Amino acid sequence: MAYSDSKYHIFLRKYLWLLSVIAILQACGVKKSIPDGKYLLKKNIVQIPKKSAPDADIKAQILHRPNKRVLFNKLPVFLWAYALGTNEKHPELSDSVGWRRTLRKKLGEPPVLLDSSLVQLSEENISNQLFNMGYFDAQVTYRTVLGPRKAQVVYQVEPGKAYRLNSFFRQPADTALRPLIDSLVAQNIAYRLWWPINLNDLNAAKEELTLELRDRGYFEAQPDLFRYEIDTLQNKKEGAVFLKLDNPNAKQKFQRYRFGATHFTLICSDIYQSNRYPQSVHSRGKHLTLNHYPIKSQVMEKVILIDSGRWFSQSVTNQTYVGLVDMALFSYVDLHQEVDSARGLIITRIVAKAVPRIYTQIEPQALYSPQGSSGTNFQTQSQRSFGLAGIMSFNNRNALGNGESLKISSITSYEAIFKRGDLGNFQYGLQQGFNMTLSLPNFTILEKFKLKNPYQRKNTVFSLSYQAENNPNFKRSALPASVSLQFIRPNFSWYYTPLELSFNRNEINPSFLPRLPQLDQDFVKRVFTDQFITAAKLGAIYTNNRHKPGQTYFFGRVGFETSGNWHRLARYLFQPNYNPDSSYQFLGVNYFQYAKMESEIRIHQNIDELNSIAFRANFGMALPYWNSNVIPYDKRYFIGGSNSLRGWRPRGIGPGNTPRSSGSIIDRSGEFLLEANLEYRFTLIKHFIESALFLDAGNIWNLSAAGSTNGYGVINRNTFLSEVAVNTGIGFRFDLSVFLFRIDWGLPIRDPSKPTDQRWVMTKQVSGSMGRYLLDETAIAIGIGYPF
């Protein structure tokens, strides 16, 4: 889009030529660093017919790869850094100068020169990969295209037709295992008939079959004992697969084992020698040497799932190891097993070393918030807040001898608050919070129901907090308490909070309310009354834990929350004059009834070790009902800021089409949230600076006029899309080893707070000039860690 502003054109004329010259000089420097007779590998090209073998799997087999590039694989910044640090006249002296050595060794990357041996090896890798995918007749060739000091390699791939599995035979040497192998094969999708004969999947299936056998007592089962023989029909592109299972150690048959005794030894400090806890405990095949460490033997028996006399199970062994590690009481856990063939037993020996039980932590923090850290300062949007915060925590592992974790923490923040244009009028905001959490591992109140589940950890968490905030315009305090049940396994976990009690007191400065419009005053009075919230929550989290280059990471979260139903039910059952249309109180305080639903997904595609794409989508909806016609303020949705729409300051947008002239930010909350974020992340300096180009879109809305202060922001299907805010921007992230410091510059593209015909803010009609647009419309967000 063109801009006619004279300052913008002056900037282009003044600096664009300089950027072009730098790029040309860098390119020339790279060429001079290439030895005579050698060629810089610029690009690999794979030519493969469409709708044939997946090209992503094929490209991954190429070992000879060009220099790493960023910004959509266009800029070889690390090669430029290496060339800049190279002494062209005397290359042998390059490493003798500090700054050159830093550019070459730490920040740069030497040029990747064309190597015919690596090209040939890559060709062989592609052929092998195609063969493993079932393309037994594939043909792979390559050619090099030479240019001025640079080269491209073109791999020509003709995969042909994949061979399909027409029959499958099981031939274990121990015929007694035939029925079991038949049932396991029938459950494994790698052996589906008329699918391609994928050797990679078949080899992975051997691992799965091994685990199934070991879970049934066949301790000596190993993947190497399984082997395949394939008989192909070339004219039909079909094949038969024979699965053979050899007996271990040249035995006549597989031996089935039971768990024998389990020996657990805990290494700990001598300071525990004088307490009342025992030296050792022996119970039902479990021999626990605890060395007087203050933990109850019953707790360790519940974590150690290995029961003497049961058939050996590899999964039970793994769950025992993970359970011990997850207790967070030990610096290391060593588990090994011995075979007693004569008695058919597996003896388990575990050694663990205890870590200190008690530790404290102090963490200072600096604060910057455009509207204060709470986001609820009812001031104009020009307000700023600076300050300091301190976090202190006390942690006690195994506080009561049950392996539980007790954490008591305190956070104190003090902020100086002022307005633009009135810097001398300082006010302050003080926040103080205390929190106590007690987590009981491997214990839930649902255990008596004998729930069948594969969860490795089942925790009960008790939490009690106190939060107080003293702001120039209001005072707030909250006393929440909850009990939650957690069920956790590697990729999936869910939680249930049967009860969360929260008593909130709110006091507004009397001199503040008259400064607000009348509708805002009415809304503030409704949501900032004293409140009593009794919530119940249910949620689940899934993640695939895939973070390696070339993999796609997925995270999903869903949650449901409701409040006030127990009070309403009690009144309905026991109050003779119950009126369903009335609003009731509990202990003289309003109690809220609402239902709240939320979901979030995150997708992170690691293109390579230097480039990645991250996506997030959020949805949330809160509905008041029966005893309430509004959602309490702490349960409403807000948008904008460093982890949201970065083109706007926190609570600087929404709900819906609420105009910017609406002076206070108390009304910038909603009952419905829809948000999406997309980032392209790339490395500028390894292990130090990363950059990102991002696009954010979304908004909040109210579901009815009762939740709005002035009639704005009520969701309407006819205007919904036109009220979606959109921004783009660029960010820089600095890896400071202790934490990641982030600065994002957000540039609004579409602003629903403006009149309908002026919402595309990147136009001359609205912004007036580039300088005015950058000054008035954009925002800088500062954060710690990635936004998602």
C-alpha cells in the first residue's frame, strides 16, 4: 500500500540504498570466501511426480544441505556473519582477531561447499527410504546445476507403484505363542491387508509386539527376536509378509516370569537417623530400606506398583519408575532387574537418593503496565504504571511424611501510577498476595470407587489464597480456596475441582464514580459489589510432546466451570417461600450463578532448528443465569496486551465496536472471547536473539445488553465479522539464559472501535501520515517468555 507522506519518502531515499549496498557487499564477501574451483551449495530440488510418495519424507533424507537461512528461507544471515569475520587477503589470520573469531565460530556458519560424495550418499538415502515405504522398484538420480561460484542439486525421483500387502503369516518358533501372536497382530494397524508394505511401520510394530509380550510375563522378548521375510509378485506389485519369532538364547520355548521380591534402598542424610521412622520395612515381597527418612512406608508401597507373585509387566515397571521420579523427592532413581530362571522370577532392585526437603526462593521482578498490573484501574487509556515486585516462596517436600508437596508463597508489588501530561501527579498501587498449596500424590477421594484408568499420577491438591489490592480508585480483596483432583499420564491429563470458594470484597472510592458516565456507574456498581463465588470445574489437557525439528507440536485444552448451583438447589428443596425469579444472597453477600466454557489449541511446526511456525486459537463463553444477570468481574474476558492482540495495550480494545472515546477501561470486558494468533519465528543470533513476524485477530463481546455498560459490544451475527480486530507486527526475543525477554511491536490493521468506514487503519484516510500512524496507533508489548 502506498503512502505519500514526504517524511516516509525521505526515509526510503535515505536508507533504502544503504540497505541494498550492505546486502550486495555481504553477497560479494560470501563469494570471495569460496575457494577457487569450489561451488557454494545454494539449493536442493526434489522432482517427484504428484500424488506419489510423500516428498517431506524424501527431503528429510538429504544429508548434503545448504547453509541455514531465515525469514522464509531467504536470508543466509549466519553465512554473512562468517564472511564478514573472514580476512579475505589472509584467511589464515581470521581467527587471530577476537571479533572475527566471534563472528566465525559463535555467530557464523562456514559456507557449505558442493560435495559429490555427500550428494551420492543422499541419493542412496532417498532410495532406501522409498524402499522402506514399499516402493521396491523406485529409481533415483541426480544432477548438479553449476552457476557463478554456486551450485544446485536436482534429485529426480521415480517412485513407481508401492507394493501392497496381500497376505500375512505368523510363524513363531514357540508354537504355544501362536494364538497370542495372532490376537496381537489383529490389533496392530501395521499389518492391514492391501496397504503399502511399509518397512518402517513393520519395524515399529516389532517394538509394540515386544511390549505386549513383556506385559504378559515374557521378560526375554526383544525386538531383535522378530524378523520379517517378504515374498513379492513384481507383476502385480503385491507381497506376502512372514513374521517369524525366534526363541531367546536358543531355548526350546519362551519362559514366562513372575515378579519376585522388590528391594528399594533410599540414600539420605544422616540427620534423619534419630527420628521415629524405621530403618527398614518388609511387606508382601517389598523390602524397603528407608534409613529413617521421614516418609510413611505405605506411601512408598503405593508408588511401587510391582507386586510379588504377579506376572511380570514392563508397563508396570515403567509406571513404578515414573511414579518415583514424579514424587520430586529424589535427585536420581536407578531401577534394574535380575533374572532368576530356575524359579521363573524377576527380582527388582531400586536405589534412590533423597534431595533436601526444605528450600526457599526469592525472585525480584520489574513491572511495566500501561493500565496497572491488575488491569482494573478505571482511568483513561493514557495511564502508565511502573514498579517493583518481589516473590518469596517456602517449599517443603514430603511435609507430612506422605510424599506431599507444601508450597507457601507471597508476592508483593508496588506501582507508581501517573497520566501522560501530568507526570508530577504520582499515585500508587499496592498489591499483596499469599498462597498455600498442598499436593498429595497418588491419593484422591475417588479411589474408593475403583476407577479403571491408565493414569500414572493421581493427585489431590488443596489451595488457599488471599489477595489484596489498594488502588487509587478502589480497594479489592479476595479469599479463594479449592480442592482439585488431578489424573495425569504422559500425553493426557484431566482435573476436577468439586468445590472452589471465593469471597471477594470490593470498595470503590466515592470521589471516583461521579467522574464516570451514568451507564458506567451503574455497571461498576453491579459487578463490583461484594461477591461470593462457589465454583465447580472440570477440564482436560492433551499434548503430543513433539518438539524436534520437522515435528509438529500440538496442545489442546478444554474446560467447563459453573457456580452457585448448590445454593440454588438448597433453597429449592428447603425454603418454603422459594421464588425462582428472585435474587438471593448467602451470608449477606450476592452469590453468582454462571456457566463458563473455554477451549484452546496450540500448534507449533518446527521447520528446522532455526525456523518455526506457531499458531494459537482461544474460545471462551460465560453465561449468567437464575440468580445473576451479569458475570462477576474476575470471571469475565479481556483482550489486548503482550500475550493477546499486540496491536493494542491491555484492555485497549473491545468489547465489539466499543469506541475508543469510552473513557474508562472497566467496560472493556466481555462474556464471549474469540482470538487467534499466528507467528513465524526465526533465529537471528544463535542462542541469543530470535525474531518473529506475527498476525493477531479477535475480540470480546457481551452476550446481552445486561452485560454492557452503554449498549456497545453486544454480539450480533450481522456485524460479528466486521468487529474482529486484526493486527500484525514484528518482535524480538532475547535469550538471557535465566528467562526469555520479549519485545513485540504491534501494528493495527483493522480497528473495530472506529467508525465502520474507517476501520482499515493502514490507509491515508485514517492515519493521515505514516509518522502519525506509528505514533498514535501502534503499541509496544513487553513480556517474559513466548506469548504462546
